[in-house]
Amino acid sequence: MRNTFEKFTDEDRKKIRLRLKAIIYAVHWCAFQAIAFRGHNERPDSINKGNFLEMLEAICSFNNEMKELFRTGPKHASYTSPTIQKEILNLISNRVRRMICEEIDGGKFCLLVDEERDESNREQMSIVLRFVNKDGVIMERFFGFVHVPDTTSQTLKDRIYFLLTYNNLDFKSIRSQGYDGASNMRGHFKDLQALISKDCPSTYYVHCFAHRLQLELMAASQGVIVVQKKFTKLFFVINVVGASSKRSD
């Protein structure tokens, strides 16, 4: 790719950079709106190619020069593939994490963790950091998803420490932990909160209040027939819609 790029003229490089700026904007817009990038049919004759490609077409529709750049651009440098989208997203996420670390500024922080399977049936762990900024305001920042091969406490701990260390955050600065009530998270001997507490004696554990509320609502709704019927109907609709969408794919 480098040798190919070196063959371009200064004008060619200028056009490629302009196309790339439009692509980065479309990626940033889709990510900020938390919407899907890809469509079910991304062929040129499709009436809806998905949010990412449709955004690029919208940008081009207001600028004939931009439209011509995408029409005449080299096929090996279109920069619209899912791989390129993920690379740009990764660069954006790294920048966001650096900004969060600048907010923390070497101070103490709290760790909020949950784990669940994604659509591809892979286990993933979400990490949120809670801290007090320079103005004395309590902040909560989503720090990232981490895919894990299993949900054992040691694996979760290792991945958390790796993410913190990679972003120059000292795990010794953890002052509290917030998890759900799963046994691999809250146990007092070999589970996640115990492993982190061993490294950071000043860290205390709090059972996630949102999870507590969920458990209370589930327990309360079991005695209300109307609520049971409503959720049974809702789950039925969700399953039917999900099955229909998979068949259409």
C-alpha cells in the first residue's frame, strides 16, 4: 500500500485525504448516534445501503466535487469497508479514553463492571470508571468493552488490569468496586472483588444498586398477574420480531 501511495501525485493525495475526512465524519456520526453501520443489502442498486453508506451519499449529494471524488476514486483506496470502519472507531475510542484519563489526572477512581454475551455469543465485559474531576463533580465514564474467553474471576481481573495499565491508569488507585451479585464477582475469597481487594486493601465492594432494583422489581412483579401477562406478551413479540429479522437476512 505504501508503494502504491507513493505513486500518487500531490493532487491525488489531497483527494484521498478529503474522501477520508468525509468517511471519518460518517463513522463518527453513526457512533455518536449509536446506530448500526451496515445494512442488509449494501449493493450499489440497493434502495437502503445502511446508515454509514447512506450518510456518505447524503454528504456527496450536497457537493458535486465530493461526489466526483467517490465516483472516480481508486478501488483499492475506497476506505468504506467494515475493516476500515473498525480501525477508525478504534482510533476514536483510544482518543476518548485518553481524554478520560486526562480528566482523572492521576487521581483515585471507582470501578463498575458487568459482563454479558453479545450478539455473536461472545462474552464481553463492560467497564465504567467513576471519579471526581478537578471541579469536584462526580463523573461516570464508559471506558470500554473487553472481550473475554471466559468469565472466571482471574480472567476478568487480568483483562481489567491490562486495560487500565495500557491506558496508564494505576490499579492501586481503585477505591471501590461495583458489580452485580453473581458468585464470580462478589465472593469473599477467590472471586473478582476479593482478588482486587487483595491488591488494593483500600478498595471496598458495593452491590450494584441498579441490579438490586432489578431484583426487587422482578420479585415484586411475580405476585402481580397483570404484570406477568404484560411481560409474557412483550417477550413473545420480541422473539417473533427477532425470528422474522433473521429469516429476512
